[in-house]
Amino acid sequence: MIGSGEKIPVAVLGATGAVGQRFVALLANHPWFALTAVTGSERSAGKKYADAVRWTQVSSMPPAAADLTVGNSEPPVAATIAFSALDASVAGETESAFAAAGTLVVSNAKSHRMSPDVPLVVPEVNPEHLERIRHSPHAPGAIITNPNCSTIGLVMALKPLDDAFGLERVSVVTLQAVSGAGLTGASSYEMLDNVVPFIPEEEEKIERETAKILANEALTLSAQCNRVPVLDGHLCCVSVGLRDSPGESDVKNAWERFSGEPQERSLPTAPAQALEYREEADAPQPRRHRDSGGGMTVTIGRLRPCPVLDYKFVTLSHNTIRGAAGGAILIAELAVAKGLAGSESPCV
Amino acid sequence: MIGSGEKIPVAVLGATGAVGQRFVALLANHPWFALTAVTGSERSAGKKYADAVRWTQVSSMPPAAADLTVGNSEPPVAATIAFSALDASVAGETESAFAAAGTLVVSNAKSHRMSPDVPLVVPEVNPEHLERIRHSPHAPGAIITNPNCSTIGLVMALKPLDDAFGLERVSVVTLQAVSGAGLTGASSYEMLDNVVPFIPEEEEKIERETAKILANEALTLSAQCNRVPVLDGHLCCVSVGLRDSPGESDVKNAWERFSGEPQERSLPTAPAQALEYREEADAPQPRRHRDSGGGMTVTIGRLRPCPVLDYKFVTLSHNTIRGAAGGAILIAELAVAKGLAGSESPCV
Amino acid sequence: MIGSGEKIPVAVLGATGAVGQRFVALLANHPWFALTAVTGSERSAGKKYADAVRWTQVSSMPPAAADLTVGNSEPPVAATIAFSALDASVAGETESAFAAAGTLVVSNAKSHRMSPDVPLVVPEVNPEHLERIRHSPHAPGAIITNPNCSTIGLVMALKPLDDAFGLERVSVVTLQAVSGAGLTGASSYEMLDNVVPFIPEEEEKIERETAKILANEALTLSAQCNRVPVLDGHLCCVSVGLRDSPGESDVKNAWERFSGEPQERSLPTAPAQALEYREEADAPQPRRHRDSGGGMTVTIGRLRPCPVLDYKFVTLSHNTIRGAAGGAILIAELAVAKGLAGSESPCV
Amino acid sequence: MIGSGEKIPVAVLGATGAVGQRFVALLANHPWFALTAVTGSERSAGKKYADAVRWTQVSSMPPAAADLTVGNSEPPVAATIAFSALDASVAGETESAFAAAGTLVVSNAKSHRMSPDVPLVVPEVNPEHLERIRHSPHAPGAIITNPNCSTIGLVMALKPLDDAFGLERVSVVTLQAVSGAGLTGASSYEMLDNVVPFIPEEEEKIERETAKILANEALTLSAQCNRVPVLDGHLCCVSVGLRDSPGESDVKNAWERFSGEPQERSLPTAPAQALEYREEADAPQPRRHRDSGGGMTVTIGRLRPCPVLDYKFVTLSHNTIRGAAGGAILIAELAVAKGLAGSESPCV
């Protein structure tokens, strides 16, 4: 398929929200995928996308998307792959219906993440989990899920430590951007001059999703989540306890050597560097480093010993690119590259 | 002295900066203290305070302060007690000089905090340390120090846990307000839409000052500090490991019962409640709760089990009131009430 | 009535929104009024107020309000006066219905503002318009309206200029706080690091409401409105063209001498000074000056000649106190003081 | 020279500040200019640029710049053109000295802007003023100045109106970003949840610089300036009085047709479109539109009749790109293209 000149038709389900708009923006000029359908709520269905959406991306709306008519979120859809940016309240049933109709659904919603049959994937971390869709309970289609936006950056920084030194305990405090709450999720009256030290269900998601992705039964993880007045970019202050006793340079080397299938296969959305360690005393910072690698690189800094566990450090990931739309597109690219989707895949 | 109708003359050293202004604002109409002198840098010395200061408090400048002539920061000063808001670069020597000249210096600077002879005090936590000034190395005066702004809120929440259940391990991540960096310390170009995950020396201060105040040799503490775009109010996400295994209600009870000499003696600046536990799912929040108890109460919320240590929770304290000027004034009030300062004290 | 010891029962219609909460907060401990009823949407009706509201005020919820059961927004209501914080989509009919049922409705909604029979009142500016309710088209009750939040501050600064020098032309650019958009009106994703130079219908409201209040047919007014990332406080940059040619001191004197019935009658919510002129080069500023006079004083600064019209200056008013709930309560107080409401009024 | 393959050596004077850093960032990979020298204060002189600067740009520091040794700001400098980002307190004398030593200085400082012999240029607006350097009072070098950051966007929007319809009166209120105040100019404690309705000297600069650039003696202009909590992008709310009475479409056409020598000569930094009119009801917005045309396009929106003058509208320009470093680089490109600088120019 790759290089065939024929692009794979893709849809975005729930295309008018914050994450949906990111999908639409990132799919513009994609070398493999062509956006052929968008869906929305009943209020939007039947309108042109340009009229249905309150566009808030800094980049202009892609002209090809502007003219699409918004469908309602029911199958079938004229696409081989459907990226789901649906709200969790409807994602579960809707995604199952699309998959049952033969679509490969790559979902950003939480609904199916913890189903044992549904892969929960970060392409650099657990690409082998993708194979599970060969035995999809939703055949002839399938569902693949993207983790929660704060889990993704964290798990990418943890994976090389787990592989090299044995990860035993993790204590993480997040400082999360408002875009993670969607276009209407955090009013400016609530967030200006303020921090909200609570994000519903977020701590549970980080704890259970990290466990599923790393498949490390010895791991204990504790998360505390905060919403801060930052537009994009989730920061994590992490402490880790390790089985082994590596030196600081060993830890940095583990991060710097880290690479995965997306890099080996040179997938279109894969950053050259999955992880970047910065030596400045005050890095990473959301505004300055969130766009590293087109928003797909996770930035790490401030590695130092932790008096309570072993090491502490700070990670940063772009929550609506790597942590949502970009991460999901990378999953789809990997599925295509592995022959799990596209013309030769079980999903068509 | 108390009730005599004669107020104790007090000075503010370094009165034009952010903390200095807070001292001046909080001392207006103080029932025991009368502000009789302010000092500043060479650039300010000789001017009227109203002309020397770029006043940034929301409350109006106290008229009595406006007319004071700014002195240079050299002894003697026409005051029994001097509150020091001096920059750390000059505080060490200057405070020693004032103390040697017979003044009781209550300092907000870091310079003398770790000297074994100098008490480092939070009045509700370790009032007994105040007694050390009877053997002051700076006689005929003395120096008492106030901890770092983020340490104060933290140590107040930890003290009752240490007393009741034995505190062994603490992991804390702070989200600190920009006022902690002084009037010029954090440019808006740096802080808008951003978090800076580094505050020079702050983590070390929290770790060593907490240890000195609690005098608990079994305690291990790890701190990670962040500057967030909030005006006032330092938030701490805390995990604790305890010797005993209290239930959640035991922990809340320990906080709610917590009271100290400032409450028993009804000191003017003491809040009725030193600690306040809030049951809302999303409390405490800087803007909504920082002014609790006139900015002198520490607010706690979100107590829940920690998978890595024992419990986790969130604390909030007003960093320029409880964490700086208000905390120092409360120290001075306690010193006066204990007969360590004022007319019968060794300092006059 | 005043001084009788018996408080007048009042209701807040639409009590769960941003302005509704301000009414509830400002009515706590009111010397004349007792909050006896609150209403809300169907979703809230039947719940305790404490359970129905997402309280966002910095002050605690008044205990008396917390226990009220939220009524649906239909008459009758057990109150003599009803403060309306209803959304404009329902305010028109609902307020008419309450008035027809005998209630004096003091409304913050736009629906009835431009009806010739309905007074549109700023108590210091056009108290005489209140008399119109004696011939209320909604008898036995009546409706009085409060202007738009940005109009109030502006018209208070303009009134003394109109009286003394003849106001002919006004060009105003507003910088308005996010609280003016309600709890959900401006997402933080839209407002952080941004200005939105458009507020639906706002410019038209300022132009037509100012004309109705000042009843000056010679006046031409042009408004441009912006939403800025500020919590509370609407700033107006104003240029005026006058019939006469006063000196700068004449203009300042006109402002400083300005006083009205609320001050003469010492109404509970009236600030001692309706207008305050500040001489600092950089005043007024929203965060520093919005709470002047308990949020009821309008602050003015930067008077200087305008090369295009005659003078330019800056005004600031607290948009949810003077510009909404506080302004409406002051109207009700004036109505009571004038015998238009309360026990001897036509409304009971 | 252009196309010769040999780049023109350029310097940045005052390279460590906010505007200096923008110059360094924008000059990376410039097709005509090679950065060969940077200067700074005494504190920085002698250090590597990477060590001397507190880099705050989002893009990485250009490697070629990182290794330059910072010179003190005294001539000579190994460069044909020197971009001055010097502070106004030293710019006057320093720039004269560099020009006297044979350098063409393109300055962003105010010091020489109003000298009759020194051109004050916006390349699309008054390119003919550049010719004045043929009779430079600073020969063998010369000084060309860039207007104040808020003047540039304004004057670009006004020029086509002046040409087509005769501009007579302008009333402008600005909402300016914090980057305009430099790295240390606006503390976050001052700007969070606030607006400062005063920028020293700014209103005077706009009034006199616009008059010099447009050379329209019939023009009366009044400016009011505000600092708002936005990172980059100055917004102007403008009302204009015109000699003629064009329709709205005439005005939009005048803007859309507007083009100048930079576009005709396809200068490297020239945007394809100097002015862009947006039809959305709420455009332009700083965060969404400031980067239009690489930060070199001025965005206009909200054209509508003004009851006081004739028309009102909103303009937006990126203050540190078009309004500072980018604007100055475009001047230098135009000077080179016109043969006024580079190998055949009087400056070498």
C-alpha cells in the first residue's frame, strides 16, 4: 500500500471538538491517509464541517476538510480507518458499531482501553500488543486504543527504565494543560490565577493504563493530578524506585538510546527522537519544549537522586498531539506498516 | 506589656520589596506593634517611603508608613523588633549587625536559618525553639528565622502526623506562586502559558528546614518544586509514609485537633484554626482558599491512600502571608507573649 | 420599614450562575433584605441550593442560602422583591410573569431594558426614572432593570461631564473581564495568552443603554469591546467631546463632587464615593482597584487632552458587583427608600 | 550582490535581550545575510553567546550564533550591516559611533527615529524615505530606524486608507503584549489577572512616528495604550475619519490590494500578503493570528461604521517580528535590493 499512490480513506468521529480538530489539522497533507469523512453530534450533522465547527487551531482549517459534510456518528462510514475523538459518554457503543461494520477504529476515548481484547498502545512502547486485533472481538473490524493524554508521556519515559533497570515504584504528580479538558472543559474564570488539584478519574487512568501497557506486575504507581493555566503540554514530576542501581549517566543513556518500531520503520508521524533529554537546569517547560519533534517527542529533564525512592525527574509531552491525535495517527501508521490495516488488512 | 497601651516600636528592613510591602501592610493597625522605621537600598534611603516604593499591594498604603523616611539598612534603628525582608545577598551581615546593636531581628531571609544557635520557628509547630534566643550568639540582640515560604505550609500539615503516627517518609511536589519570586523575579514573558519546573535552592531548603523544625531524625524527605502562573498561594502535593497505620478519619482528626501556642494565647495574628481540612473533591485551590484565616490558615484536602507510601493529600498556604510576613509577625507576637521580647525581654 | 427590625423577603431568580451566586453572596447579612427563595433550572429545582450550585465565589456560601430548596423559575415566590440573574433566553417571559404575580423584579438581564415603560437605572445617575414603576405595565408588580455591566461604569463617569459641560461625542474601547461571560462563557483554552476583540451584542448595548440612561439626544457614542484574560473588572478607554471647554481640574472636580441619592440616603450598598479619581500614572488597574468601595466605586484615571476629541481617560468598574449584582441591590434599596417597594409600596 | 553566493556579514547589537534574540533567531539561514558578530553589555562581553544569553525563544538557538564571542558595543564590528536592539539609554551614541565607523545601522531603538536626516521606515509604506541615507549625516555609514512596535501594524493598515480616501482623524486604543516590554519589563506579579493602562512614552511615539511616516499634515491622531497579559501580538482598536466617503467594500479592497516594494521585489522576509482581512466576527486574535505570514503580515478584522468618526476596525501585528526584528531585517533587505547597502552601497 505504501508508495502505491493511492491513499487510505480515513474518518474522524467527533470531529468538531478539541481533539477532533487536532486530528483534522494533523491529517492535512498526510502522505498515506486521506480524510474522507467527519462525524459530529446531531446538532452538527448535515452541515458543512466549516459551518459546524468552532475552529480553534492556530493553523488554518484544511480546505479539503472545510467542505466535508458532517455525518452523524453511525456506521457505515466511507473510510477504512476511523479515528475516534468521541466523548466517553457515547464512544463505547459507537466505536463497537463502527468496528462491527468493518472499520478499524483507533480511539482516543477511554471506553475500551481496559478491555483485555483491545490493545492499548504506545507505538514505541508496546507495538506487539497491536497483533491482538487479529483476534478482534469486533470483527470484521477492530478497535485499538490510545492511552490517556498524561499516561502516554509518562509511559514513554518509564519504558526504557523498566527494560534496563526493573521499574518497581513510581510516584508521579502531573501539571496538566487546559486543552486536555476539551474546548469547554475548564472555564477561564476557574483557571486564571489558579490551579485545580483534581481531574476526575485521571489518577486512576494513569495507574491502570500504565500497568496494562508495561505489563509489569511488580510495579506500584501513585498519581496526583493537577490542572494548571497552560494551553498545551502536560508536565510530570516523577520519582522512581528501581530494582537495579544505575548511575545517572546510565539512566540518561537508556533514554537517549530509546527508539522503537515507528523510528525503525520511519513512519510519517514518528519523531526522529522519541525521547529527548535536556541538560538545562530549568527544562522542560511547556511553552518552550512542547512542540519538540512536531509535538511527538517527549522531553525529559532534571534527573537527580530522590531521597525517598531512587531517582526523580520531569517529563513533558504535548497532550493533544503525542497525547491524543498524533499518538493515534502513529498507531494507525504502525498498523498499516505491519499489514494490520489498509488494503491487505483484516479490516477491509 | 500587652494591654499597657504603649505599642512596641518595630522596623521593617528591606521594606520596598514584595515581602517588605506585605510586612508594612500587615502591620497597619497592629494592636501591639507600631511601625516606626523602614529601611531600603541606597537608592531609596532618604526618600519618603511613599516615594521610594512601587506599591503593589491591593490594600492602600498605610498613611503612617507613607510618611516614614527610608533609612539605609544599618543599625541602629529606632525599634525594639526589626522584621527583615532583606535579600539573602545582604541579610546575613546586616541582620547580625542589627542584633549586635540590641535589636530582636525576626527574619524572612535564608541566611541564618540553619545556624544551630538561631531558632527556625513556626509558632504552632516548634514554639519551644524560641527559647534558644536566651543564649543568643548575637547578644544583646537576637535573630529568629522564619522558614522558606513553601516549607511553612508543609511542616504545619506534617507536624500532627509526626506527633500522632510517626512520620518516616515524605515526597512532595510544589506548585508555587509567582509572588514567591519577588516583584521582579518571574517575568510575565516567562510565566504566561508556562510552568518552570525549577526554583533555585528551593528543594534543598524544604528538605533541610523541615528536618530542623521537626527534629525528626528518622525522616526522609524528597521535594520537587515548580513555579506556576498563580499570583499567591503555594500548593503542595504530598505523599507520606508513617510508622503507624492510622485510618483516614484518624488522619483528619489529627489535623482538625491541631492547635498551638498562638491559638492558646490568642495572639493577634493567629488564625482561629491553624489547619482546615476541606471535603470538596477539588480543594484546596490557590485563588479560592489562600485567604482562609486571613491568609494564616493552611488548607488541606484530598486525603486518600497512596499506593507507594501510605497517604497522599494536598496542602495550600498563602506564601507571602503565612509563608513570609504574617508568619514572621506571629513569631514576634509569640516572643513578646513569652516575655522574650518587648519591655521585659533580653532584647531591650 | 427601614429600622423596623423586620427584613424584606427577597428571592434570587437564576441563583446558580455567576451573577446569581454574586447576589447570594452580597445578600448575606444584608441589613434590610432576607434571602428567602432561590430559583434555578429544571435540573436544579428541588435540590438544596448547596447541592445544586457549583459555588465559585471566594467567600464561603452563606449558611442560610445553602439550606434553601431551589424552586423552579415560576411564580409565585415567597418574596417581595426578586433579583433576576436569569439568562436572557428566558428572562423576558419569566420576569413578566413574576411581576404580574405582584413581585418587584430587579433584573440584570437585557430583555426589558429598552422597553419605554421599564426603568433602566443607575441609582446615582437617573434615580428619577424609578418613578415610572408607579405606572408599571406589569402591575400589580413591576420590573426595574440594571444596565449591561460595561455600561454602568461608563455612564457613571460620563454623567457629571454631561451635567457640567454637555456631552456630545464619546468613543470608548472596553477591556472586559471573563466573569462577564458567566461561569461557562469563555473557555480558558480561548482566553489564555489571548484577547477576543468581540463580545456579541455588547457594543450595541453600550450605545443604546447609555443613550436611554442619560436621555441626551445630542450624544453620539461609539463602542468597541474586547474580552481580556482578567477575572473581574471592566476597563474602559474613553475619549469625549464636550460642548464646553473645561480645564482638566474642572473635569476632575466634576468627578470628585459627584454624589447621588444613594450617598445622600446612606443606602446600605452605596459606596461613600461613587467615583474615585486616582493620580498615579498607571491607574486604574483591574486587580488593584476593582474592589474599591466594596466593588461599588468606579475608579477613573489618566485624564489628558485628546487630539481628536477633547479629553481622554480610563475608567474601571467591578463588573459582577457594581456592574451586576451590587448595582441591582442598590436599585432595590433605593426603591425601598423612596417608598416604591417594601411594605408601603405598590408591589405588595 | 544578490545571488552572488557571498552573504553579507551582519551584526546584532544588544543581542542578549528579547529583541536581540529575535534578530538572532530570524537571521538563522537567512539567504542574504550571515550573522558574524553579536555585542552585549560589559557583563556579557567576552563570553560565548550561548553562555551570555538567557535564551527564551521557542526555536532552538542557531548553532552558528551559539559559538560567537560577544563583543562589547563599540565599533568597529566585522559586519557591513548592524541591527541594533540596544536599549534606548545607550542606543543614541552607540549607533552614531557605529555609523561613523562605516556601518549601516538598522535600529529598533527610538533614539534617532525623529531626526529629520534619519529615515523612519516601514518598507511597504514609505520605501522612498530610504533614499535619505545617501546624504547621511553619519557618513561614511548611516542609520535607518524602524518605528515603535505598535506604530508599525497601525501605519500599515492606515496607509492604503490615506492613499485612497484621505486620512484625517485616527483614534486608536492598543492592547499590547508583554514581550514588548522586554524580558524583564513586566513582572508576572504585575500582569497576571490584570491590565496596565499605561506604557511610558508609547502614546507619544505612536502619534509622532505615524505622522512622520505618512507625512500627512492634515492628520490628527490620538492613542491610548494598554499592556495586557498576552505573550506576543499587539492589537489596535482603531476609528478613522476620512476625507472621502468610501463604502465598506472599498475599504476592504484598499487593504486587500495593498502591496509594496517588498512584495514586488520578493524580498526574503516579505510576506506574500502585507495585509490580510479576516471576515470572522471575532478576528483578529493575538494567539490565533499573530504568526500569519511568518509574523510579517498584519491582520485586520471587524470593519464597521463608527458613529463618531467614519469607520472602526481592529488590527493585529506580531510585535517582536513585524514590529521589531523582522521589520528591521526587511528594511535591510530593501536597502540592499535598492543598492543602498551591500557591496555597491555607500556603506562599504
